[in-house]
Amino acid sequence: MENTNREKGLVHTVCVLAVICMFGISAMMLGSVGASVYKNIAERNLDSFELRTSLSYVKTKINQYDEVGKIAIEEKNGIKTLILSEDIEGEIFDTAVYFYKGKLYEITGAKGMEFKPEDGFAILSVDSFEITESNGLVKLATTDDDGSSETLYVKLRSN
């Protein structure tokens, strides 16, 4: 009889240990899945942030310079460039915003400066960035490496 009680106690102990082990394994698997989901969400948010921020940055620049004759879209060295002009103490300066080698760049210099794309200041990394203008409406379109894209239209008040 004592032997039977001992065997029952051993079976109960083994069952409790098995349940605890299954709980531990399940908890580790759930933690692993949760971490993977969090990582994917964080990466997606970062990509979306870069897309929206690049558009917002250029839109803000356009709004700051929105006066007659201050905004132009030109092609320089084969790169479509947004040119923003301003008069500082009688001298005209151009700020160029452009896409080059996977990044959005900006460079400021005297009007007519020699344009070297690699001399600009890198603002954000994006897979593509396109600037077009038609009838006073500037279209900004950007895409990241996973194919997500955002488009923003800016109406020029000065036209």
C-alpha cells in the first residue's frame, strides 16, 4: 500500500513538472513571437516615418519660399532639382533639394553656383523621390525599398 502511494506521488510530481515545463516552453514561444511582431511593427513605422518626413520636409520648404519667382524645378547634371531662391542683403541664394543615390539632399549657395550632387547635405534615406510641377501644383512622390509609397500635392499660393 505504501508502495502504491509512493508511485501515485511520483506520478503526480512528474505530471506537475510536465505541466510546468509546457508552461515555460509556451511562455518562451509567446515571448519570441511577440518580439518578432514588435520588430516588424517598429521597422514598418520607421519606413513610414521616413516617407512621411521626407514629403513633409519638402512641403515645408516650398511653403517657406512660396513667392512669385522663388520656386523652380530644374534639371541639373541629370537630376531633377527643386530650386528655392531667396534674397539675403541684396545677394540671391539658391537652395537645391534633390534625390541622389538613395537619399534626399539639400545644398545652399550663391545663385548660379556649380552644382555637385555629392556636396549636398543628406537629409533622409528613401528609395526614390520625384518632384514635378504642373499649373501651380507641385507633386511630391516617394517610395521606400519595400515598395510602400506616399504622394503629396502642394498648391503654390504664389501662382
